[in-house]
Amino acid sequence: QVQLVESGGGLVQPGGSLRLSCAASGSIFYFNAMDWYRQAPGKQREWVASISIDSSTNYADAVKGRFTISRDNAKNTIYLQMKSLKPEDTAVYYCHALRLRPGSEDNYWGQGAQVTVSS
């Protein structure tokens, strides 16, 4: 069973930086793409950034230029480097992985990591 484990969340002041990690229980080459999502209190979960198996990346407009998604294949881990954090970035951040199969897909989620941006 595939497991994704996030780490690196915490409390940071506005303008600060934080790096989240998502470690997979097996090779991340198993997945077609991996993403970060976030869910703020009272809001729906929203997509933040994605990285594909060929390391191409995409970002939500709200984080473009401030967040960077990356992967370390040797460590079976993806990262989300967050800079210039704002209070509105406060949320639980979830790691997600997608594996495509003929006619279907498998989705995997981590347990979430709390990020709080506050002075």
C-alpha cells in the first residue's frame, strides 16, 4: 500500500519561508504526477502546485513566483519551498500522487501538514 508522509509544517511570520516534504513509501517514478493541495478553515481544498514524472511543473496563480515544487527521485520525496508567506497561505497542506492506469486512475493522499502564517 502506497503511503505519503508530509513533514515540515509549522508556524511562521508573514514574509517568512518554510519547506514541506512529502516522502513516499516507494519509488515516486510509480506516479505520473505529484501535487500539493491546501485547505484553509471553512474553504474547499485547492490545488497549489504539481510536478510530473519528467519534472515539469505548474503552479496556481496565488502562489506563482513564491512557491517552488521539486522532487528528489533518489529519496522518493517531493518538496514545496514556500517563500514570502502571507496569512492567506495558512492551511493544511496535502501531498497527492496520481497513477494512471488504462481506463482508470489511482489517487493517493498524505495526512496533511499544518502551515500557519501569523505574527
